Amino acid sequence: MDARRVRVENSSTIQPRHAMNPSTVAELRQSIQALSPEFVEIRRKIHAHPELAFEERQTSDLVAESLAAWGYEIHRGLGTTGVVGTLRKGHGTRSLGIRADMDALPIQEKTGLDYASTIPGKMHACGHDGHTAILLCAARHLAQSVNFNGTLNLIFQPAEENEGGALRMLEDGLFERFPCDEVYALHNSPGLPVGQIGVITGPAMASFDRATITLRGRGAHGAMPHHGIDPMQCAASIVLGLQSIVSREIDALRSAVITVGSIQAGATYNVVPESALIKIGVRTLDPKVRTLVEMRIQAFVAAQAESYGLQSEVVYERKYPVLVNHAAQTERAREAAIRLLGESNVVERPSVMGSEDFAYMLEQRPGAYVRLGNGLGEDGGCMVHNPLYDFNDKALPVGAAFWAHLTQSYLA
């Protein structure tokens, strides 16, 4: 790692290199607001044609064609369907990365909107359509209206939902091919008013792991269970007992969540099944707690299975790491948001137990992940991953202006 990057990481606070005066900030917001109707339409076009993880070809085409038209150097294929747009101005050596995710979810939309999903069973239920449109809007403004001194890398990532598209892009050489001194991302946040940005230093989102438990017994007639070894009783005991790991073995001030998402066993009323399959999700905010929970699940399942005379197997998969915001870069984002929106509209946002694969990028480069207000109640307050959710278009110019201001400040 070069000395310049070490210096950025180790600074506890960052003084703005280019504090825009109030009139300049107002001009930026007016310029973005004037652009936003076009990008609202783009957002709704993406919403109507959702694509799941690693299927984002139509969305990638739209992104690449737009960026190319504005003068960005286009690179495709990272992480299968990812797009990187690079814009260089001046002779500065600084480089900045900004990421937006593009994938949808396997959910049947129930909003009834004019621009609702046209693809059965697929929906933009997490606002990635909005994130993509926000970064495109900022990209156009930065290309056409802003002089900066350095390199801007816009990272349009596939497969954030469960499939680790960020890791795939990194494995394809993202930061080797497109060096970034710092990297940033945002996510819309229902429950936070439009016009506000939430920040937090340190652990911001939980790790995500999953375990698949297989119990093997012996099938029998339901009227004569003593001839079999029933996995169902053990499965029930495991489901209830797993929660004691969180309630009795984890410090109450150190968060952990164990969720049993699926139990599969048997097919009819009068047969003791031969096996049972349990699928669980695990989330933590501390690497030590993460390791402890994994060890205890393995030991607990083995002990329970043995007590019931069953064979057991636990396949434990570590998925996304804890997303940790770097202190100096979080402060940079906070200062940029305050200059843009005013101090009262920049709030401390607590950690959440949801997960985000941007964590992989923050393991390799300093940066921060911020929350963008999506509204309250009927005005964008419906939670994500819900068939009635929709990204709030009023938030689009706020997010775009934030990216534009952060870029202009950092690459001044």
C-alpha cells in the first residue's frame, strides 16, 4: 500500500480540501434538480425491467451506453455483468470510487404502479434501480458541468442480493485495474425522511452466514414410530435450542441473530421421515461473536443429534463480512453531507443487522457506506424486500447531489 493511501486511512479527521460556498452548493442542487426528471424516467424504466443477480444485461447496456455518451471510458464484464465508467480530468493523482448496485429480487410485485415490473416473479424491491439512476445522474453532471483534478471510477455492480457480486468484481481485478484511494456507496433508507443522510463510523451492517443442517434417522410407519429413528423431534429441539446461543452465550451488548428460515422433512401424515433439513441464517456485528456462534451451532447440533440417536451434518458458509466504515472517510462523507444539506439533516444512523457485500470493498480500500432518506409512512416508508416497496423518486436528486459534491470536494 502506498504512503498516500496510508496517510488517508490513518487520519482521524479530514479537513475539507474544497469547501464550497453556499451559492455554489445551491447552484449544484439546482443543476441536479433540473436533470432529475430525465433520471426518474430512467429509474422507472429499470424498475419495469428487473434483472436478478448476474442477469443484469439490459441494465448494464443502459448504464454503459449512457456513460459512453457523456465521455466516460467504459469497461464491461467484471463480475460477469458489472460496468466501470472512468473519467479523468486534469493531472491529479487522486482517485475516487463510487459504487451502485443493479440487481433485483425474486419477488412478485404488488404495487400496481404504471411502471411496475413487467417480469413475473422479479421486482426491484430494494431500490437498486434508484441507486443506479442516482449515480447516472451524478455521472452526467460531473462529466458536463464540473472541473476536477483526478480520476473518478463509477462502479455499477451486479448481484448484491446474496450472490456476492462485489467479491466477484474484486476477484476480476477491480482495484488493480481501477485504483481507488477511497470508495463509497449508499443505500436508500425507508423511515429516514427524504432530504436526510445517515452516517455511522465502524460496524454499520452485520455479517451474513448460513448453515444447512441435515439430520439422518430411519423411516417408519407413523403408527409404529419405535421402529424408526425420528428426525422431527430433534429438528424441533434444535430450532428452539438455537436461540439459547444468543440469549445465554452472547453478551447482550454484542448483537447476534439466528434465524431458522426453512425446515424440510417428510411428505405425508403417517410416515416417520428418514431425514430432515434445516436452513438457518446468522448475522453478527463482531468477528469474535461470529466465530463463537459458528462453533456453538456446530457443537449444539452434534450434541442434539447424538442424544436422539441421529447422524448429523452441518454445512456452514461464511458469506458477507461485517461492513465497517472507516473513521476518516465517514467523516469526509459527513462533512460533505452537512455542506450540502445542513447539519440538522445529517444524522447518526445506528448499525443494522442486514448485510451488504460492499463490505468486501471496504476490506480492501478505505471508505464509507451512507444511508439516504427514502421517506416516512406513505411517502416512501414501506420497508425494502416487500412486494409493495418502491424507491422514492424525491430522494434521487438528493443522492445525486451528494455524489457530485463528494466527488468535487475530494478531487478538487
